[in-house]
Amino acid sequence: MLVLASHLISGLASPELYLDPGSGSMLLQLLLAAILGVGVVLRTQWARIKSLFKGKDSSEDDTDDEE
């Protein structure tokens, strides 16, 4: 993503390259989709992420809830 942004910024000085409204809209949608995608992955995998930092196995968390 950072590479794409740097290429776009460096290419704006060239008179042959330009961003029309359709390109800008597509880039905005791409950015929003990436942000929302990361949010969905974090929400669905939150127990596994927490277990990485706690040092517990995620299956242990499930058995603790049943007791």
C-alpha cells in the first residue's frame, strides 16, 4: 500500500500521468475495503490473538467457559 502511494505521488509530477475522479474513487474504495477487511479478521480471530499474548491455547479458553 505504501509502495502504491509512493508511486502515485512520485508520478504526479509527470504530465503524462493524472488521476481522474474514477481512479480516485477506486483508490478510496480499495483503502476502505482494506481497513474493513483488517477489522473483520481481527474480530473473527480475536480469541487467537489474545491467546498469543496470554500464552494460553485458544482451546483452553473454550473449556474454561464450559466449567
